[in-house]
Amino acid sequence: MSNQNHIETSELIERYLQYKLVVQERSEKTVDEYRLDLRQFFRFLVAKKHRIDTESDEYEELSIEEVDADFVRSVTAVDILEFLAYERNKRGNQPSARARKLSAIKSFFKYVTVRERITEENVAADIEGPKLKKALPKFLTEEESVDLLRAIADDKNSKSRVRDYCMVTLFLNCGMRLSELVGINLSDIATDLSSLRVVGKGNKERIVYLNDACRIAISEWIVVRMNDKDVKDKNALFISNRGTRISNQMVQKTVEKYLKAAGLGNRKLSTHKLRHTAATLLYQKGGVDVLTLKEILGHEQLSTTQIYTHVSNKEVEKAASQHPLASLSRRDIEAEEKEEEE
């Protein structure tokens, strides 16, 4: 486990977290977030039980080791609602943060009800989360995407130019996640460069089919990579200047560098926004239907993919101008009435 492992919980909570990690194969990062959210929730309930002020120093150091089966059976839906109200009113948590914490609580109580059978009733099951604003994803236009690729191609002084161009090409064309790109091995790539295998969320594998741009970019990078005699990670597709598998942080820094060079540095974009770009361009310009897009992106739920079915402002403007009443004015009506009178 990572740096959140020092957070003390209880034996019951740790069993749940191990279940998420080992059985459901959630990432360590996800499990760490669940640990932190559950610690905050049960610390609030322990403080309530012992009448400890949530504004006191004692509250911040409060242990939740007493959270066992009996403690969990005593929790009510009202307790959960009070915690969410506390997070909103006292800690200033935004709806997205409260929704995430409620998700952790719901998952935990489902586990103790269904798996450990500690309780017969899941007290969290019917609690509704805060309404979230559905923000449209940030993405690059087709022209901006070309500008980004051109910024890399024009950086003749960069020793990693071929590698960087290949990485961004895969982001923009395939819509893969950062972790998926970093995890690609040479053995994952088909010998004819027609496709490659990536490992997505929950260790789920999927096949990514490659177009001409991706095939050319990969083949050019592999030539450079194979000539590097200092490669330590022999199977990694993308390697750092030290010969090891490139890190998430280095990929992100590289993308930020070239976004800035392309004049796009003020947009707060990231590698994930390049994934949004691929999805949006495939849907709006490529004519890909939403079900196919779901498979390309490796989404479990169609609702996740449907955010990319938003239309551009130009399309909205065009739709408004095509309304059958778009050119009808008051003067037109008065003129028609005058003609009829004559």
C-alpha cells in the first residue's frame, strides 16, 4: 500500500479494504481514498458517541479502532446524513467530494450487509447523493490537436522528440488513459502493428486498434528505442532518459511542455484532456456511434460515454438558424397582412 497505509482504522474496515483490493481488484490509489473517507466518517461518529467537539484538537487525533460489528450495527441513516451535513457546512466540501464520500460509505455498508452479514439492513442504500453539475469535458479542437503535434515535431533539439510525438499521437487517436499508455509493453503490440493490448481500470484488458498515424509513430519510435543500449526495462514501450519505464509524472510534464509550446498552456489541460479530445473528435468528426465509443474508451457504463455526445456551439448556432420560424419577423407578418388587405 502507499503512503495512506499509516492511517489507523479498525480490523473490520481493513477487511473491507482488502476485499476491495484483492477480490474486486481496485487500484491501491482507490483503496487509499476509501480508507481516508471511511476514517473521516467513522471519526465523526466516534466523536458523536463520546461527545467530543469536532472543532477540538482531540477530534483530529481521534482513533476509530473501536469500529467493530456492534458499532456498525448502531449506525443509522440519520448518522450518515448528519456526517454529510457536517462535511458541507463545517468543512466546506463541494458536492463532488461529498458524493465520493457517500459512495465509499455505501460500498462499505453493502459489504458488511452482503459479505459479512453483520447487519440485515443496509442503512446507506437509499440515501441520495448531492446533485452534481455535469460539466462538459475540456478538449482540443482538431486544429489545436494538429498544433500540439506540430510543436513536438518542430522541437528538433529534443532527444526524446520521436518518443513524445508517439505518446501524444496515441493519446489523441486512441483515447487511452495515462496509466494505460505508461503500462504498454513491446509484447502487447501486434507484430503487424494493427493493434495493441492495454490494461485499464480494474486490471481489465482491451484491444486498441491502431490507425496509420499510430502505426507510423510506433514504428519510428521502436527504431529509436532499439538503438538505445542503456535500456533497463527491456519490455517497456516508453522509456525515460535513464532507460527505465517512463513515469506518469514525466508523461504529464511532457504534455504540459508541448501544450505551452503550442500556445495552449493557459487552458489547464492534461493528459486526460487528450483522452477527452480523442473521444470528442471520434464522435463529432469521425461519425463513431456512442456504443462503439464506449468500447474504444473502455468504459463500463454507457452513461459515462454519453458525456461526449454533447454538440459544439457552432452546431447549436446552426440548429437555431435552421428553425422554420428563424427568418420570420414582425415586419414580415405586417407586410403579409397588408398584402392580403390590398
